[in-house]
Amino acid sequence: MDFITQFENTLSHTLEQNLLTEAAQLLDMFRTTNLPYTTSVFACINRLRQKQNTPPKRIVLYQTGNFILDYISGQFANFFTEKECEILFFDPSDFSGSSEKLFDFAREGIDRVYCFNNVGLHQCFSDGSNLWECLCVPCYDFLVDHPMYYAHSLNQTPKNTTVLCADATHVAYVKRFYPSVKDALFLPTGGHTPITPYENLPAWNMRPIDILFIGSYKCNHTKAADEIDCFIHSHLQKHTDCTFENAVEIYYQTYFDIADISDSTLKETIETHRFSETNLTAFYRSAIMQDIITAGFTIHVYGEGWEQTDLCNNPLFVLHKPVSFEEGIQLMSQSKIVLNHMAWFKHGSSERIFNAMSQGAICLTDSSNYFHDILADKENCVLYTLSDINQHAVSKAIKQILAQPETAAGIAQKGYLCAKEHTWQQHLSNLMEDIFYESA
């Protein structure tokens, strides 16, 4: 038996016996040998830190190449920097260079890895074994979308994976349909930090943009709608507070008189028809825009995909190229009303809401159960419901806001104060015990 193998066996046995002082001494001795670190040694370093209840101060954050996710990763980094953590960014576009930095970083231990929309969660060695399982590193995976869009990654997650969901209903979904996931927690998206002092923001009534919308139009036309899709669309338009997965379950109960459909069948149907949710969101997003321009209001839109609609033929629909988060926030500070329309989230939020309020704009957004707890309609924001779209709820709200500038300015100011309580830093702090100090 060679020295390294013998050393690995001794070190692992020492940890199993909870001889932590002796294990630390063995690792100190190994560092003096200049021998190459093996996967087993890296794993023992992390196991020792966990057994010692070492505060999780060594963090790996994944970048994705997607500007939204990388912005969020940066907000996580700001939070951990304030906690005096050492952070390593892993950039998959420079896989070789990032891997070299990762294993150099791992010499002193890795306490947590944070992935975004599963990017990095299934990083594997050539034999197919998962990197994070081999290194004994707890994984946290933040999903900004419904988990059904990421089934291929969530079906078999690394051991000790916690999924962070932007909607509380998604937490229940993950726990029900992805048993390999250790846990799921609710982490609503937050607003940008730092926040500009209110007195330094443009006065509400002096802002040049009346109505701003930052977001894309996504509609999947690759396959024709079948019976299930038609039922989902019809049911959710009648019951706009219902979740997508509940609509699928109701379909089976309605047409097949099955009160207790198997989870495997339900899960497969949800995943197969997941783009019905995308299309329904697009349907409402387009209808809202049409309501606004039909009422005679000009709306400035920054996002992709709108060329698929007839809206672009109307001069009141002013389409611009997509912008970065920083540019979007600057536009919000120049806007009186920032329109928000969420994906089919029934107990979640969008960072656009808090960013708009933090820039002194009035946020006009569709409601959710989460907002019932944190927002006050016509006090710090203006809410509408999807069920009232046909009654011109959005255009009527805009008309009222613009007709009462003093009242509107007061709503905007109270919205600013509310936004200060809903930054990424605040939301991450609210989960401190779960995602930061939790024993691995």
C-alpha cells in the first residue's frame, strides 16, 4: 500500500472515530509533504470542518453567462462578503482555469457551493461521480423559475442538496416530486443594494417616462396545443390564483374521475406540458400591453421576443433593446410607473418590484399570496389581479395614478421605504439560520 492510500485510510478512520484533534494534526503533517492532494484528502478537509462546526466561511459561487443569474450571484457575493467569507467564483466558460482555482481553494476547505438554475450542480469527474458528493460539500441551488423546467437536473441531485425557491408553492413541489433533494426553502427575490438615498432620486412628477416595462415575451409555438393544454388554459383563466401543477391534477380528476393520481404520472404530465405555463404567461403579458395602448397610454418596453406580436405596429408601444440590470435600474429612476407582470407565481415575487420601489417609482404589479403579507395596495404600490384584465384593470389603474400626482408621489415614497426592507441582503439574512449557519 502506497503512502497516500495509507494516509487517506488513517485520516478517514480518525474522522470516523471523531478524533478531531488528531485529524487536524494529520492534515497539518500532510501539508508539509508537498504531495498532491487527492479527492479523498479534500473530502476529509471538508468533513473535519463540518465536524468542528466551523462557521461556513469558504464559499463557491457559480457564474452562468446569463446576466440575470450572474447579477443574483453577485448579490449573494455581496451578502457573503459582509459576513467576511472567502469567495471563489467558478466560471464554466473558463472551465480549465476555474477548475484549477477551485482545487487550489479546496486545500483550505469548501463549506458551501451555491448554484443558480442548476448550473454547476452536476459537475462530475470522468467516471461520472459527482464532484460535490466526492468532496463532501453541501450544495444550494437557487431556482428563479418553476422547478418543472429543471427536472433533468433535479431528478438526481447530489447528496446534501438544498433547493432555494423563489415561490413558496415551488418548495412543496420540490419536496413532493424530487425525493433526492435533501430540503427546499423559500427565498423570495430581493431588490438591488445599495439603495440611492430618496432625496437624491428624481422627483416623481418630473420623470420623463410615464410607464416602463422591463421583460421579455416568450411563447412556445413548436407544438400544437392538445386536450390537456386547452384544459389548463381554460381552467387557469377562470381560476387565476391556481397553480399550474394543481390545474394538471384537476384535469385528471375531471376527465378520468381519478381522485388520487400517482405522483409519477402527474409529474410526467406537468413536465411534458410545462410550456403551457410559458404560453399562458405570454398571453396575459400581451393582453396587458394591449389594454394599455388601447387606452391611449405610451409604454416603453425593454426586452426580447415582442416582435412576435402585433403590438410593435402601434406607435404607443415603444420597443427598445434589452438592458442590463444596472441600466434597468437607471431607467426605473426616470419612470413614474414601473409595470410588473410575473410568471405564474402564486406565492413569490420579482426583483423588479423592489427595484422599482427603491428607485422612487410606483410599482404596478399583479398580486400574489406573498404580496398580501408584505405590500399594501394603493399605499406603497398598486396591485391588479389577472382575473380583472378583461375589465381594463391595468389601464384604469394607470389613469388614476397619473391623474393624482400628489397621491402618487406619496405612494412612491412609501414604496421606497418598503423596498429597503426587501433587498437581497435582507432576504438572505432572513434565511440566515437555514442557509448560512446550518450544520452540514
